[in-house]
Amino acid sequence: MSVLRTQVGIVGAGPAGLLLGHLLHLNGIDSVIVENRSRDYVIDRVRAGVLEQGTVDLLIAMGVGERLQREGLRHDGLYISFSGHRHHIDMADLTGGKAITVYGQNEVVKDLIDTRLSTARPLFFEAEDVSVEALESSSPLVRFRHDGADHEIRCDFIAGCDGFHGVCRPSIPEGVLTTYERVYPFGWLGILAEAAPSSTELVYTLHQRGFALFSMRSPTITRLYLQVPPDEPIDNWPDEAIWEEMLARMTTRDGWMPSVGRIVQKGVTPMRSFVATPMRYGRLFLAGDAAHIVPPTGAKGLNLAASDVLVLARALKAYYEHRRTDWLDEYSNVCLRRVWKAQRFSWWMTTTLHRSPDETAFDHQRQIADLDYLTSSRAAMTSLAEQYVGLPMEVGLDSVGLSSTPHRVS
Ligand code: FAD
Ligand code: PHB
């Protein structure tokens, strides 16, 4: 069996694990990342698309924003559509110049993997039977099999960045965590299509037939979502049926609609809100989807993963530089303040824009009134805008040795 020693063992090479690994590297802290999927699988998985201003600033300050600055699409506003009309919300105007950037999660992950490999610090893909042990001791372990050999990593700390279905959270003894959960009675059918986006900004639609979302990945690729039942088999949706439903829900009275093209990827995702507290057990720290899940309507999941690992990196830096443990102790509470605000926003966006099977006629009229108020009140639009571009990170970039100058993606 091979035995490796490191400072921080990181389980999972999604956005949380890769970002943490690089933040630690920039501060001279050693880590080993262990991922159970292949490199191609991790990169090709189609997920998030919207980066908050603070996430963009973090990636650029970390030196991994070069392609993001070149290829990312800066959006100063978005549209909310209901009763056949699109309403514009000028987020930059309402937030003193902040914006979101559309840049696929798979591009973020690709850039972070390339950067990790260039540092020559260890990153194992296709690790089997990953487990975490001795979490209460001062030397917790990550064990796994790789290329037919058993490996043990002896760590000072373990970061559980292995997503909602990972092994880290279930390794915490029963009774330690309190969990909060809401499962929604719908899911999203998402497609990528070879079609030039017909709007330069996102369009969130509430239609009689349910929610729909217009987004994009590049000047030639459109990304669209439809509300469907949560367990809907994708085989129920031939391409023609998807286009018919997308156009029925999204076409507005002024004739705007998404452009149609060849569908190159499709899938159904269920929707859930979930928080596990505290985000720590002994020397195991949970970050990102391993600790909390939001429904994608607020576009917050990847951004929360980024803010969690910034707080964790600050605490680990203070531990290694000054033997401070107070920031490790505060990690969970500091993260949860921002997590719960993002939970509230994501729940609000979701329940305001989707049709629920058990809703009453009153509920639907209230949704319309909510959207009418939102799109006609500068105060309400400002509230949406400041949350959508991202509430401030709980700790500054300077706390991990980075410059905090805001950046602009063209
Ligand atoms: P993950 O990305 O899940 O990464 C966890 C990693 O751990 C994975 O690579 C996994 O393979 C690995 N792993 C799992 N188990 C093990 C194990 N036993 N051993 C080792 N490794 C393991 N968020 C946004 O911010 N903006 C958006 O616009 C947005 N849109 C979304 C749209 C959709 C359709 C979906 C599904 C999600 C969306 N999200 C969005 C959410 C976002 O994708 C997640 O919140 C984000 O991936 C969380 O990152 P993570 O690193 O915490 O977890
Ligand atoms: C996306 O482009 O994939 C996307 C955009 C906005 C969301 C969720 C997903 O709220």
C-alpha cells in the first residue's frame, strides 16, 4: 500500500475541490485531490453557466481567469417574462456597475484542472472506494484504490468537496448534523442547441404551462430549460416536442422567441433545497454541494462553492501561518450566513417562477402580482439585482493574499 502525507486531503475535483486546491497552493499549503470520476467526465458534465461578479473577481485574482476574460459573456441585465411580455432588469445600473458572466462550469473546471496539473501537486482521477477515516484525530485519513493499488493519505485536515452524493457527509456519525430540506414537485429539462442566442441576456419565463429559461454558452450555442415533472423520463421528449414546448412557453407578444437548432445534449435534473449544519466534524470540513444544495433558478450553487472555499482557505492559511484555530472554528457559521441568504433567494426565484401541481388559483394570481411588482418597482428590482450578481463574500480576497481589485469581463 502506498502512504502519502499532505496538509489538506481534498475529496472531489468539482469547482469546490479544485478552487480550494489552488487557493492553498497560492499560499504554499500542500494538498492531494482525490476524484472518483475520469477527467473527461468531470469536464464534460454540463451544469452551471452563471458566475457572480465576486466569483469572476476571485478566479481572475487567482490567475485562472485568462480564458474567462477572453471568452466569458458579461451580462449587465436580464429579462423576466410573464403574461406574454418581457421586462428588462438593468442589474449594472441598479448595483453600481456589477454584472454576471456566462461561462460554463465545464470551462471553469477545465481551466482549474489545467492549472492544477501545471503546479505538479497530486490530483488522482478515477479513484475507487474512496473513504475518509479518523476524522476526530489530529491525523485524519483518505483511503482509496487507484490503478489496482491501495492508497492512504495522512492529512492534517480533510475538505469534503465531493458534492451532494459524495462520501464525506455520510461519514459523519449519525446525530451530529442537523439537516434542512425541501424537495420541489418539478425538475428541469435542459438542452444545449446549436443556435445563435436570439437575446444577449437571460430570459426567465413564467408561462401558464410552467417555467422556462433562455440562456446560452457562446455566440453559437443556446442553453434552454423547461419545467417538467421531477422524475420525467427524457425519452418522453423527442427533439420536436422539446422545441414545440420551448416556443410555446417563451414566445412573447412582440414576437421574440429562441432560435431553433440541432439539440446536442439533453437531460432532466430534479430540484431541491438542502442544508447540513454544522459544515464541520472534527478535522473534516464540508464545502459546496457536499454541505448544501440550491434549486438552480437563482444560479447560486457554483458561486456558493466558491465562497465556502474562500472562507476555508482563509482559516487554513491562518492555521499554518499563525497556529490560529478560531477561524477554523468559525468556518461553518461564517459560510452559513451567506448560504442561507442564497437559499432564501433561490427558493423565492423558484416558487415565484414555477407552477406547482398543488397550487390554487389564488397562488397563481399572487405569483403574477409578485412579478408585476418586481418589474415595476425600482426597489424590488434592486433587491433582485444585488442578489443575482451576488451578495458580498463574507471574507475579502486579501485574507488569502489576493488583490481585491474588481475586474471587468468584456
Ligand atoms: P460538484 O460539482 O458536484 O463536484 C463534486 C465532485 O466530487 C465531482 O467531481 C464528483 O465526481 C466528485 N465525487 C463524488 N463522490 C466522490 C467520491 N466518493 N470520491 C471522490 N470524488 C467524489 N450553479 C451556479 O452557480 N450557477 C448556475 O447557473 C447553475 N446552474 C445549474 C444548472 C444545473 C442544471 C445544475 C444541475 C446545477 C447548476 N448549478 C449552478 C449548481 C452547480 O453546478 C453546483 O452547485 C456545483 O457543481 C457545486 O460544485 P461542487 O464542487 O461543490 O460539487
Ligand atoms: C445556465 O446557463 O445553465 C443557467 C442560467 C441561469 C440559471 C441556471 C442555469 O438560473
